[in-house]
Amino acid sequence: MKKIIRHRQPNRSFGGDIGVYIILIIAGAFMILPLLLVVSNAFKPMDELMKFPQEFIVHHPTLKNFADLFGFLGQSWVPFSRYLFNTLFITVAATVGQLIIGSMGGYVLAKYDFPGSKKIFSLIVTALMFNGYVISIPVYLIVVKLNWVDTYLAPIIPFFASTLGIFLMKQFMEGIPDSLLEAAKIDGAKEWGIFTKIVMPNVKPAWLTCIIMSVQALWGNPQSTYLYSEELKTLPYALSQVAAGGIARRGAAAAVQLVMMIVPIGVFIFSQSNILETMANSGIKD
């Protein structure tokens, strides 16, 4: 006899639904107000920026703040394009490396039972509790020992070992049925082919989420701990120097905040649905 599946309806009245929506709208407004203030400040003239209390609406928008920003950057020893290249190169290289290591490690931990696998995963989960500042000194000592200071390797290679990336990929890959992988092996598929053509496409939300988190962590990082040569400095470092110029550069500092915010928000909007799917831990089920 076929079992009838009934979807559970929320035990809430129409008035309760309205109340929930009102609460969500208020919470959403509080979340978006700081972003609107950053956008508004970037186009405010100096007299409106100096006004207290701050107003959310700009009355006389201007592009002078951005002109001042690029003017200050043009006066530096290194061209603006060099700062931008360094930031893009470090962000892309570290993100790709983290994705490869995280997906491979997650796949092995999710689909293979080998001696010590549970202990390794326990260590990964334990490492999630530690802030990056806790391990910054050991990482720096290792980088110095390897003579990677003031090279691109210093900010890129240590970022490969992201415990969060391995954890997300492992948890999501566990939702892929073993029967699907076994069927591929019976059809003659090799291990690499199974990983690249079956597993990775089915965990797209997970690795897109890893990309988002990696870009957010790297884009705004000045990398001043490892990079000392001006030719290797990143865009966040150059922009932070502009913003630290005092009241005279307050307009340029407001433009800096908007510039640094555009890329992470743009990447998030591009893959928002996949991030929500990952957080819901959905996937293929038997």
C-alpha cells in the first residue's frame, strides 16, 4: 500500500505570518542601512561628510571623492594597476588552491574509510574553533623558515590549508549516494573522472560558497605581514594609506570604503542562491 506523504503546514495564523514578515523587514532594514550609508558617503561633498549627526541621504552628490582617491594613488611610487594586479593574483591563486585542496580532502574523508580518517576530521573540526590570529605567529615562523617572506608564496600557500573549506566540502559530499559512484566505476570510470565529472558538479553550491568566503577573506586583507616590497603591496594596503591621511582625505576615505565593498558584494549576489543551498545542506539523497 502506497504511503501518503503529507507536508506539515506551519501552525500559524494569518496575523502571525504578518508579524513574522514585519520582524524580517525591520531586521533586513537594520542590516542594509550601513551599506546604504557607505554608498551615500562615497558621493557626499566634504561639508556633508563633516555634518553631525550623519545623514543617510546625499543632497549634492559628487564624484570628487573618487577623483581625489585616484589622484592620491597616482602619486604613489607604484602604479595603481600594479596594486590591483597583486590583489587579483593573490586572491585568484589562493582561492583556486584552497578549492582544489578542500574538495579533494573533503572527497576522501566523505567517501573513503581509512585508518585515522575520523581522527583527522576531528582535528579539522577542532581547528574551526581557532581564530586566524591564534595561528598567525606559527604560520609566520614557518613562512620565515621557508624563506617565503616578501614573495607571492607567503600569502598564497598557507591559505590552501582552509579547514572550513574541507569541512564544507566533506559535509556536502556525504549527500552524494555511494550507489551513484559505484555505478560509475562499473561503467569503467576512473577515480579522477568520477571526482571531476560526477562529484564536483553535484556539489556546485558548496564550492561556490568556498569561493565566496575565500574572496571575502583575501580581498580586504592588506597582506602587510608578509609583503614588504612596494611592488608586491596589495590594493587594500594602498587604499588604507590613503584613508589614513586625516581629515583632508576624508572624502577619499569614504570612496575607499565603497571600492573595497563592491567586489565581495558583487560575488555574493552572483552566487547567492548557491550559498543558501549550501547552508541548508541540501544535496542528492538515496
